[in-house]
Amino acid sequence: MAEVAETTAVNAEVEGGDGVPHRLERKWTFWFDNQTKPKEGAAWGTTLRNVYTFDTVEEFWCLYDQIFRPSKLPANADFHCFKTGIEPKWEDPECANGGKWSLTCRKATLDTMWLETLMALIGEQFDENEDICGVVASVRERQDRLALWTKSASNEAVQMRIGRKWKEIIESDDKIAYSFHNDPRRDRSHRGGRYNV
């Protein structure tokens, strides 16, 4: 009986002290991809793993504080946080006609930009929330990258509003560029984009 009371007390503390978790508007899923040593001939995405789905503020902070900081990743690894039901792949039906806003960032700023973006997403701070799929933090040897994925690449007005808002949220002075997922030049998209802010 004492064990049950202790568990209940811990859960109440984790859930904000009043025993009621603070629910988010939607569920979000963290994904992890480590391409450090891919198997020869393996298709992209074979190392991508669904790690955890959350839908409360308390779960988010517990996960973020303990695990999901890009600075803890090895080189060539990615953290993704996407709306549940959307896989962080260009081929996913929700992403197929979309694209991404991207920027390269210094190692010292990646964790802060990642956290600010996550809080904006789960806090529904974008007017165009329905167009946003998720965010990816990519840790690389030379420069890290952050990318905000969206559904409708061809709607320039929507994309420009999202890009400007994101730039404001992450407080970046650097140019961010938007590229289409179905653009044959997408592997070079971080060097320039269809839209820029």
C-alpha cells in the first residue's frame, strides 16, 4: 500500500503537482536516425527509429531533459520531432508535396534553436500549424543543421509566413532557405532555396 501511495505522489509531482497532466493540442513523436555506420547497400531510412510519442507538457520536459538534446548525439545522427502519424521521410504522404526550411548552425546554438522550435511546435505558436509536419536536428562533423518540414511547398505565401515566424522564434540573423522535397536538386538544397528569409 505504501508503494502505491509513493507512486501516486511521484506521478502527481511529475504531472504538475495537481495530478492532472497538461495535455497538448496533438501528439508528437520523437524519431532517431544514426547513419554513422549504415549497412552497405541499405536504403535510406532503414536506421530511422520511432523512439517515443508524447502528448503532455510533463512528458515533453522529462524526455527533453533526459535524452533529446542534439548536443548529446554523435556525428551523422538526427533527432526528429514530428506530428504523430507522419514519418520523417520525403515519401510520407503528408510530406510528399512539401519541403523544408533549413539553416546551418554552430554547435553552440543548435540545442537552443532546437528547444525554441520544439516549444513553438508543441505550443502551437505558428498560425499555419496545420501545414507543419515537424523538425529535424542533424548533427554533422563540420556544421549542424536544423530543418522545419512543411506539407505544401507550392503555397509561397504560407511558406513565407512560416519561414519568417520560425526565424523570429529561433532568433537567427542568418538566412534560412526553403526547398521542395520533390526537387531533383534537394541534396544541395541547404546551399540555396526556392524561398529565402
